[in-house]
Amino acid sequence: MQDIDKKSPRPIVTVVIPAYLRTAKLAEAIRSLLLQDLPADGYEIVVVDSSPDETNLRLVESLQAEALCSLRCLRKKPEGPGPSRNVGANAGRGNFIAFMDSDCKASPGWLRSGIAGFNSPRVGLVQGKTMPEPGAPHSVFNWYIQIERESFLYETANIFYRRQAFERAGGFLADMRPTAEKPVGGEDVDLAWKVKRAGWESRFVDEALVYHEVVRMRLLRWFVNHRLYICPKFVHDYPELRQFFVYGYFYEPIQVWVVLALFGILLAPLTLWALVLILPYIAARGSESSRTLKGPLRLVRVALYAPRDFASFAVLFAGSLRYGALLL
């Protein structure tokens, strides 16, 4: 691997990409970073790979020939993306640490714009704008991350930390499912709120733009969002996050009507009039905008989403019991 010249200028920012399989997407992510409009000695790229083979390692070695900046790959056992990010951050030399995922591509001005967000010594983290990759087809079964304003989740698809703030907060936690292709997550939320609780300020920078891969989800994954399980832990560990949820106890507005509908179903054996409580849910789902379903056909949307919404309730309820904090 390429050695680091300790006498070379200290880079301004270290870019860390955790990797697990998905070599083709990792190649796209790295190449987008090689096109940054920062001077080559102003940044370094550290890929931390936990794959079962050395395919990603060989990819990084092959890209070193076209890299003007420092580019290297570290290998470790699978523990989820959080510990991999910690390894990359600790190995880096930049005063700032930029995190991007392997299913993302950075715009040419990403690093320059993100660093500019640290316009005060009190700023500890900067979040950038994340959009779906251009030209991707629209579908309810497609998954991607889209962030157009500061998100209380502080997703690590596109985030910057001042090294001092990162190190004092202790870095990221390990994932509950370390070898899963799609981990449960939550380590990004935990770190950001540790930093904010320590008194650091946050910024959002539109120009620090990253494009996220649009993925066609398997039907089961669309119906059952396992990542919701960890959300009650957020409000257990950081009660101040309740302000970002509907009435403090509902993950999103539709869940209010799901709970009301469930009450109607449970009370129906006592009185059939209780089934009226299902109507607000039908009205809410049926009135949502749709490009293809009009008029009475909107009931098809209700039938499609109902199993998904009730499954989300079940996952959130299970998480609420596990972590002792109600979030539905």
C-alpha cells in the first residue's frame, strides 16, 4: 500500500469511507473524490474495508495510480460502519473529518463547501445536502437518502466533523447487525447528539452536495423497515429528540391514524361503531398525491400501504418495549 510521507503537508480534511462488498459502487465513490476542486495536498482519502475478501483492497490499490491525493485502504473485521469510520478517522491527519458512504458520489465542490461551513470555532459538525442520483426513475419501491435541510438524524452519508469535537465525543458505536448489507444504524444520530450536547454548534451547507444511489428494494424490505426498531432508543438516550417527532410520540403523521385505526379494530368486538376510527387512516392515505391513482383508485394505495404502515407500528412498538421509550 501507499505509504504516508510524514514530512508532507498536513491535509485539511480526511475523507473516510467505510466499505463492505459493493466494489463497483465504491469505485464510483472514490473517483468522485479524486475530482474534488481542493488542492491534492489539502485532503486524503481513507477507505476502511470489512469485506470477507480483498477485492476492495485491490480496487483501492489500482486507483492509487490516478490519485493525486493520498489514498489508502485499511482492513478490519466486520463490526458495522461505525467502528470502520472510527478506524479511518483515527488513521487520518486532517483537522476536519468528512464521512461519505460507499453508495454515494460527491460533487466536485463537496469538500471545499463543507469545510467552509466551519465558519466559527464553535462549529463542531457540518451537514451537507444529499440528493438521489440524477436520472434515477421514480418509484415507491426505490430507496435513497434525500436531505435538503439540517436533519436531526445527521446521516453519515454526508457529514463533516471537527476532529476535536469527534474525538471528545468518543466516535461511533458498533452496529447491532455488523455483517448485514444494510445495518440497523443509529450510530450517526448518537455521535451527532453527543457533539451537540457537549456545546458544539452545527451548520447545514447546501453546496456540500452528495448524490445517493437509488436502490430498488425487495418487496419484504419495503413492507418491513427494520431500521425503525432503533428509533425509540434515540428518544431514550436523547429525550430532546422528541421535539422532532409528531406530538413527541409518533414517528410520522400517518402513525397517528394507524394507532387510531388499531383502537377501532380492538374495540370492534364491543361495538361495530368503533370501526369508524379506521376512516381517518383511509382518508389520510387515500388523499396523498399520486401520479397514477385518481378518484376511487386511491383505495388501491390504501390497500398497498396498510400492511406497511401496520408493520412499521409493530417494529416501533417492539423497539419501544426494548428500549423503554414510547415511539409509535
